[in-house]
Amino acid sequence: MFDKEAVIGLLERIGKALPSKIKAYMIGGAALSLRNLKAATKDVDFVVPARKDILLLKGALEKMGYEVDKGLFEEQFYKDAVFVFLDKSGSRIDILTDLVCGMLRLSPAMQKRAERFGIFGNFEMFLVANEDILLFKALTDRPGDLPDIRALMEAQIIDWEGVIAECVSQHKKETRWIFWFYEQLCRLEDAESIPVPAKGRVFEVCVDNWDKKPSDWMQEFSPEQLKRHVPARYLSQIGKKQ
């Protein structure tokens, strides 16, 4: 597990191992740990937009004793990972391009919102905004994602208008993932027993793109759950492509 001290130590080691300067963005639980919103995380996710920087980071991690693990690439999240590294202790580092889960990109707006956490030797590290961490976690569907979203919400630091704006902006390019985002918000309400302020607005975006609704959307929800999450006039259309 990486706590805040361990994450900072990792950044320092990477910065020393890199032969030249690179820039990366941190998403997920490690970023929450650095912001004191999570005690520890089992992996560290780096988004590295520049291909040349990816190769430099790969070399630095290998120099540090990490090896590429090919066994995880069947999972949806890792299909978009460029490399997944494990060391002898089992700690994991994921390197991703600007596309996560085939849906959400590290957009120019996200990069602009990101906070520079520090420069560690040759490693310049940015933390994506809390709103963007929430969006990424709403898509990856890995163990611990829902509790992490709850932690962000309970800290009362989420600008929901900002979340919606990024959601709508990216949805213009990929019209299916907005439906998945809505499903995750429903799962969050059911699992964590807290209302999501933006859920109604996200459903409006779904309705605006109803003709692109996936045929399996909301299929895992029981009839009772559907009644809570889908307005009555749309219930009969669940499971049908319009």
C-alpha cells in the first residue's frame, strides 16, 4: 500500500532515475492520498500524454526494479494502459495515455485545471482536479472507486457544475460513456446511501442522446432500483435501442 509518504518517496526515486525531464499527471487514489483525502492506495496511476515521456518513465521504473506485468490486460481499465508495472513487494504502477477506459480523455481543460504538486528531480508531477478524479473513478469501476467518490463528496470540495461541464464536453465526442457515468452515479447512491447532486442533470444529457442509448444500459439493476433511478415515462424503454 502507498500512503502519502510512500507516494512522495516513489516520486523522488523516479525523478532520480529519469535521464531527462518529463511531465506526468496523477489520477486516482494516490492523488487523493497526496491531498490527505485517503490514507493509502494499492496502486499509483500516471497519465503521460507524450509518447517519448512514456518510454523514459518505463526505463526509469525498470531501473528501479519494476517489471511489466502482462497478466492484467484483460481487465477493462488496463486495456488502455500502456504499461502495468509490479515490483517484488507487489506494489503496482500503471502508465496510461490520455485515454482512460476507452472513454474519458485527459482533456486540455483537465490539464489546465491540474495542480502542480512538485518537481522531483527530472519528474514534474501534476495532480488532476478533484472533479476530474471523480469522473475517472466513475468510469474505471475498480474496487474502492465508489468509497473514493464518497470521500470526495463528503469533503464538500466538488464543483458539480465543473463535473457536468467536463462531462458534457467529452460526451460530444463519445456519446455512449455518458450512460455509463449515470449508471455509476446510481451505483454510488445504492452502495453508499448518499444522494448525488448532479445525477438529475446527467440523466438530462442521457435523454438528449436517447437514440444512442446502449441496449444493455441499466440492465443489472432490479425493478425496484430502476424505479428509484429512472423516471416512470422512460422505464418501458430500458433495454431497447431507440
